[in-house]
Amino acid sequence: LLVVGQVALSEACRTVHLQSTTAKLDYHLTQVPLDEQSLSNDLIEFVDTGRPLYRYVANRGFETEEIFYLFHEKTSDSTGTARWVLSSYKPNHRRAFRKFHLSFLALVDSWAVLPQLVAEVADSRAPRSVWQVKNPDNQRWTTDKDLRVTCASPKASNEGAEDPVIFFESSVQHQHRLSGFFVRRFLSDAYQAEHPATSVAYSKVKIYPEDPAYSLFDINFGPGPDGQVVRHWLISDDGVGVESGIAYAEDPHRHADLIPDSTAWRFIGRLPNSEQTGWVEDPTARVISIRKYNAWIAQQQEDEEDEEVRSARAWRAFKHTEEDEDDDNVGEAERRALAADLGGGTSISLSGSTGAATTTAEVSIFRVLRDMRRMTPHPNNALQQILPNGVGLPRIGLGTGGISLEDSERVFIDAMEMGYQLFDLAREYGNEHILGHIANYNRYHQPEEWRRFRQQLFYETKVWPTYLGFGPTIHEVLVSLGDLRTHYIDLYLLHWPSCDTSIDWMHCHDTMDPQGTWQQSWKALEKMYAEGYLQAIGVSNFDVTLLQQLKDKVGTILPHVVQNYASMDHPDTEVRLWCSVHGTAYQPYATIRNVRHLHADDRRVLQSIVRRVTDTDEADAAATAANVNEHAVLLRYFLQTGACIIPRATQMSHLQANLQLWSWGLTEAELASLGWDENRFHEMHQQ
């Protein structure tokens, strides 16, 4: 992935530079002022999704020779396809102002919130993620890997470069409307003259085109009694500069990307112990930005030597115990006691962090989100597979399908205390709200501990096939965010590619959109990923044919994870190979469900391995201590051959045994006897 556009910027990237030596394109395009973007007298029938519109006017003398536009358009309400487009218009041709008279010069399928973030959101594994340009000689469209959009005229201020986009994490009550990306916008001189107290404005990227046009802006009330500037930051859908809104914070910073996490945000909501509404403070609301990233990294380094203490305290807070002292006064004895709470081990460092402070020229907002949301590994279950976008996927998680709702809370808490971090949920399981309730116990009383605890969990969930389709899938993602009471979900999957009417438990008669398809749902996941609500996306129960179709004809992002049924008698080799070739994590489910029904010869193979690792002279002491059985052998087989496993368990002994799978291993001969052919796998990979 090429990180572009996040450099030291002048005026938060008001002007972008689109350039391609291959297609001989070279344009500097400037944002159209927010108050002028309606374009009532211009030629583009522009649908406002909160993203900016850019324009360059080429003049010859006193006449306009050509106008160039760079804009984002949703091409279909049903399919969910969207793209950034470079177009031109020559007004001296005396054509009527109609969109179809535009000449498209370049386009790329993308839900990126800014054109300079297209390359960051795009997946280098997906051929459809590249810009297409029109050849002026033959009018044919060709792929152009050379085209780049960057910020023009980089120039930092004394405070550093202002961010062109921020991510706002709002209260749970308003998260569907207010959480998300806010893009830096600019106002015309005339508008600013009418609203002199407002100097900075951002527009929220909309989830639905019909959403209110929320803006974040400042109102400067001048010096207060102490001589300090009194500045309010408002979120409103009544227009920029209007002194009314549904959320506000008081903070003196001139730009929203510098508002500290400690600043109190207040939202319109129900007052505590009352039926009346008023301003309710949410200490967990905050602004995430690039300029705050270095301070965050520095804080992580400062705290890294006490990582056991911070992590253990988050777990203790989760377990509803009281703190005895401040972190600054933690003694060695307490440090050891807290570390014991975690099951021992050494300090945990940021997995994949830079290890040193970086400059804003080196990171993008997606890097910032990824790092600030990065899961802190638990010592009992620390190994991860790094996905193509840098997100860490735990190698061992808890499968929750089939666990009764009555048992779920107990099982989830037991698993968390042992070191489980990945919880494989689903809309169909009806258990998202249970995990959301457990993890949010200390949300408002101890927001910092809550954030740390959230970073120790990996939420994985799925949309049921009755909600296939672009709109229905977005709806389900939003419901999942609400039930989990989180600002983001670590991994979201399509549960099935279609709803099979012949299968009763799929209850296809409840389908929300009979015309909905998995292709449309995938575009919905791409949108929610590009807009910061999902950290990774994937599919479940897809065969190679569907995966190849997704790559060649549908996606600009390939699945980060494929979750399929696999067992000893159904190894799913072709899909595993596809995942290996494309750098996709493979996550089998129900791997031990049918052990009792395996062929007698297969059972004998498993039993002989169990005897070897537990009963013979060659017995592995760790395996003996782990009470290895046939189920454990199969789980270890998938784990040792590179898969990420999610076995279901409800008993404490089984939960613990699954975490002990790393403590022993299988020989090459045993792997072969279970069906693994290392040489054949690599040969097929090379082909």
C-alpha cells in the first residue's frame, strides 16, 4: 500500500495535485467552498456525501477555456458502487449545462473520504483498485498505476500541519449520526464575513446520502475574564456558524485536530434519573487525528515499561475491583501482583508500532486509527497473524455460535479472564449485546480504563444472508456497532453468499431485500471500512469460484479473512491455497464438530497421535499436562499449518486446554498422516 497525501500541509490540503506521467495529466484542483458546493448554477448534479468537490478553471485571456472537476459520486443506489472522478467541461462549446456533457478523464472505484486517501484505502492485491484513464486518441479506458493525488504546496505552521480529516468518536447515543470522519472544509469570503466568529469548519462524511449535513465548527467568543480565548466547538445540522447544535465542547484550540481527549463533550440526551432532556457529558467522546498521534506514541513509550500494570488494571476494572493507588505510586510488589493477574509474562509492547515518534509526513489517518485501536496482546494468547492492512488477528479465539444466551455472559467473562481476546460473534447468534454490556461496564466511570480494555478485545461478527444488499448490510453494521456499544468493529464478515430457501434455519422468508446480493453487501463493507467503522472485512462460506469473482469483478479490497467450515474429512484445501496466494488469513470453524463421526481409520490416526504425545516414552510433558485428546490434535493440526482457529467451548477446562495448544506440537509425519502435504501445497502455490 502506498501512503500518500498525509504530509505537512498548508490550509489542510485545500488544493490537491493530480498527476500522471503515463496519461499526461497534471492539475492543481482547489476545494469549492462548502457554502457554494450546492452548485445550483453549475454543471454537475452533485450528490453531497460530505466529501469535498475540487475545481480548476483554465482561462485563456478573459475567457474560460475549460473547467476541471474532481468529485466523488455514488453511481448506483442498489449496487453500492462509488468512485472518484476527474472530468472536464468546455463552456465555449455552447452546450447546455448537463452532467452527461462532461468529459470523464480518469476514475477509480473507491469509497475513500478524500482523493489523496484512495491509495491508502485501496488493496494492492485487487486489480480493480487502480485508477482508469481515458486515452484521448482512441477514447479507450486503460489502467494507470502511475496516477497519484497528493496535497499541493506542503507547508507546515508553527503548530504543525493541520489535518485534512479527523475521526470523531461520539457518544453511543449519537454514534450512528455523529461518529465518523469529518473532512476539513473551507468557506467563501462572503460567508465568513457574515459569520466572523467562525474560522474553521468540517463536514461529516455521510453514511446515507439522505443523512443530515452535520458540520463541526468553532465559535470564538473572544477573551474570557482570565484573558484566555473562549472557543466553543459545535456539531450542528443547522448550518456552519449558527449557535445551535446537538453536541459541543469548550476548547481554546484553533483547529479541531488538536482538541485533547480530556476535553468534555456534551450531547443532547436524557438527563440521569430523569425523563427530561438536556446537555449530558460523555467522557469517552474524542477526536482522533494525525497531529495528536505523536503525543500518543510518546505516551505509549513512556508507559511501555509498566504495560503489565496498565493492562492488568484494565482487567481489574473490568472485574469491578477498586483501585488502591494511582499508577504513579505503583510499587514493585503491586506490579508483580498485577502481572500475576495476567498470568505472568513480561512487558507487552505495541505490536507493530513504530517504536519511535514519527512525523506527520510518515503516517495517514488510517495508520493512526489502526495504531490507536491496535489490540494489546494478552501474555496467555499473544500470537497473531498480521493481515494485509496491518491489523493483527489473534491465532486463537472463541467461537460463540451455539452457546446459549443464558450461558454466554459467564463463558465470555471466563474466557476474558483466561486471556481470550477474539470473540467470533454474529447477528444471527443474537449475542453481540452481551459482549457489549460486559465490555462497557466502566465506560463512563473510568473512560481511560475502558479504552484500554476495549483494545484488549477483538470483535468479530457477521451479517446474516437475509440482510444481503447494500442498504441492508449497512443497516446491520450500524446495529452491530450499537449492540456492541463500540466505535469500531475489528472484523466484519459476510456470513453466507446467499440465502438457501431449502434450509429452514436460514429463515429466508425474513429477507429484507429479495434482490440483495453478496456483491452489493461486499460494497457496503468496503464503504464502512473506508469510512473507519470496520478495521478489517472478510467472507464466510465462500468457495474459490466466488472468491475469484470477488477479486476480478467486484472488490477494490480483497477479503482480509476467509472463515470456512473445515475438518479432517473436509480440509478445504483449494480455499486455503487461494488464501495463501493472496495473503488472506484462513479461519476454519467447526473443525472438531464431527470427530465422533469420522471414518474408523481417521479415528485410529488421531488416537495414535494422542498416545504418542501423552502415553509413550516420547510423550511431550506439556501435552500430557494439557490433557491432549483427539479434539486437541485436530485443533493443533490447523493451528500448526497456519490457520487461525475459533473453537467453541463453555467449560473452564476446555477453554484452558485450547490456550495450551501452543505448548506442544505435531511431527511432520503426524501432520502428513492428518492430510497435510507441505510439498504439494507449495507446488500449487507456485503454480
